Amino acid sequence: MLSITSALIATAFLPSGISSAQIPIGDGRAVEFSLESVRDGVSVAHVRTIATGKEGLKSDKYLFAGDREYWFSNSVDDFLTSDAPRVTMTPISEDAVSSHLDGLDYSFSSARLIGQVGWMKGESSPAGKVAYFSLDCSGRGIDCGSPEDQHLILQVEATEGRLTKFTWYRQKAPADGLAFHSSSFSAKLRKITSAEFRDMTRGAWFYAAHGNSSAQMEAP
């Protein structure tokens, strides 16, 4: 059985300037956040994140600590160039974790609860392949937390097909630190150019980013 070691669970490996993205837990159950594209009519997950509540989560292969986010990825370059990117969010049970992560490699982990202080004003500088996606918060059942936040922007970076950094952007730094407040949804993402991204984020936008971890999954 594989477990995630205490070294992986710690946040000390995150380099300066990297905090963490924030995923809400509706009723305390673990949830799965996925970035997907459609290939030959079939939905393919390129990034899956297991976000846990206070009690954590244990499957037949993995042990996840409480109030953490564990990011797994593969073939992210395909997602960055996808014409039909989607994002889904749904509760996940212990029985489904291992099969949902099959074929994906561990990328990084971070704390889930960082509060408002975990959001920084400005722009996170990309270092690898990068793409920007806008999630329209109006009329999609996705609560971004305030009337001013009509767009939640995702900045996705990858190196050699693997997720290396993920950044959320909001117009206002959320008081509770959560990027959004919906614990279950499925929505199409709108890919935007870097010029559109900078045009949309003019003014006092805030970001929360994480990634670039060197921690590895190890056998117990």
C-alpha cells in the first residue's frame, strides 16, 4: 500500500511566493476537482485534485491528511490546447479514489485553509507552458463569493506534460480564503489569451498559487 508521508504532508517544501489554491468542502466530505477535455466524444481528466475535510480520507492505496489538497496530473499539455476544456467538482468516496487516480502521477500537495492572508495582490509569474481559463460565475450555480467576482480565472502551468503550478485569480481576496463556494458543479471553461487575461485583471486582482513541489509519494 502506498501512503503519503509526513514530509509530503508538510507545507515547508513550497517555495517562497507559493501558497495554495483553495477548494471548498460542502458537508465535510472529501471532494474531487478535475480539469477535463473531450477526446473523440469521451471526457478525459488531465488533472484531478482530492481535497479533504477535517477527517482526511483513506483508500486502499492512499492516505490523505485532513484539510489538504492533493494534486495529480498527466498529459496536461493536451488540456492546455483543448478546444473544449471543462471543470468538474463532486464529492468522492474512499472506494472511488484509486480508480479515479489511475494513470495520473502525483504532482504536489498543499494546505486547504489559508484564509485571506494567503491571497496576494498582483500576478503570479509563469515559468512553464501556461494557459488561462475563465470560469463565469453568473448563472452557472457557481458561487464565487461576491457580486464583484463575476469571473474566476485559472492559470495552469505544465512542464513535460505534468502540472507544475496552478493559480486562482479573483477580483477580491476572499475573507475565508476559499477560491469559490460551490462543492458540486460541472462547467465549460473559456480559454483566454494572455492579452485577454491581462486586460481582465487590470486593477486590484488577487491570486493564490501553489505547486513546484519536489516531494514524492513513497511506500510506507
